[in-house]
Amino acid sequence: MARWIRGSGIEIGALHNPLHVPKGTTVRYVDRAPTEQLRVQYPELGSIVPVSILGDAENLSSLHDDEVDFVIANHLVEHLEDPIRGLTELFRVIRPGGILYMAVPDPRATFDRRRPPTSIDHIHTEYREGTAETREQHFRDWVELAETGINDHPRSAADANARIEQLIEMDYSIHFHVFRPDTFIELLCLARREVGLEFELIDFAPCNPAADDEFIFVLGKGAGIQDPHVEGLEPDFSTTRRSIARRVARRVRRQLSR
């Protein structure tokens, strides 16, 4: 999948696990805090990539329009309170013909398995009306359905309320939204309708629970993007998964063209 990435670009929130990219590619790393602060916040992660740009997916103001060849946003979109605004900002900084590479956790293979996918109507309402009214409920869903899955023990109502208040006070980065591939397609279609994003689905890889916990969408800014051949770097999914990916890609293209 990384064969699509070339030139000079950015990865947002890579922390200790940056995407392996083809030789000759230049990547700058973006995060909300400087490297040293991240090392203090996440001592369990070990080595963290050096942050050269301060910002996040909803505020890349230090970058100009059409400045980068690609944006890597792995395990990021689910953390955005307003994913439509986030996608708008990500596409703003990508040059025409550039690439947005997104890996998204599949709830069926993660601690989000007890949470239902976020409805497209909910995302639409938050985009139109803001997120202030629904923010606390997102934290409640996280504490009661996701953290319980992580820690594997129930909380009393009082403990749950205290934990919610703590996380809100910390401005902790939870999974505000939950996506499966089909509902992520709906998000992309909504973003196209609402803000006029122009993009093409150029690759897709489904989650393989035996090996990973994510699905991948690769979007091109514009249309008619050609598949580059990168020596020695082949797609990281099997022939069967590649066949599935092609079928999904055709279905997505039909939906996006409506």
C-alpha cells in the first residue's frame, strides 16, 4: 500500500510507529506537542519520531495550500471530533495529484468492538451544529464501552462519572468516532457533498484480524492517478485480500460518482 507514497510529505501523530515508506521519500512528522513532551506523556512507547511541525489534523496552519505530496494519517480520523473539517484540512495541504493515506482501526478487531459505528447523521449534525453538545456523551461511550474492554472490569456509576470528568479535564484524545469500511465510505461521500472535496479512491485494504486491526484507504487529490511501480515494495495483503479490495474499490467509486 505504501507504494503510492512518493516525494515529500507529512505524517500526523506517528509517535513510535511511523509508516515505512519507499526509499527516497521525505517525511516530516506532525504532532500536537514537541518530541520531549510526548516522551514524557507516553514513556511506555519508547522511541518517538522527531516532531518538526506542531499542529493536528484540524489545524495545519503552518503549511500552505497544496504544499505536500502526501499526508499519512494512520489511526487518526477516529480521534477527530469533527472528521469532515479534519478531512478538509488534510486535503487543503496536499497538492493536486497527491495522496492521503489513512489506516483506520476496525472496531471488530479492537477495544471498540462493543461500540456501534458512528452514524452518518450524527457526524453530519456535529459538522453543521458543532460538537459542544455531544462531547460529554462521546467520553461516556468511551469510558463505558471502550475502556471497560481495555481494562476488562466494570466501573460503578460514580467511578465512571469521575473518569469522564478526568478525561475531559485532561482533553484526552479518545476515539470520538467508530468506523467500519462501509460507514467510512459514507463519511467520504458526506465530505464530498458538504465541502466539495475532490478525490479519487485509488486503493483499499480490508482488515485481516489474524494479522492486524485496521483497514486502509488511499485517496488521491484529483483523478486519473497512475499506480507507481516501486521496486521491491509490493502490496502487503494476499491475493485474496487484493481481490476483495478491488471489488470494494469499484463499489466505492460507484457511490462517490452519484
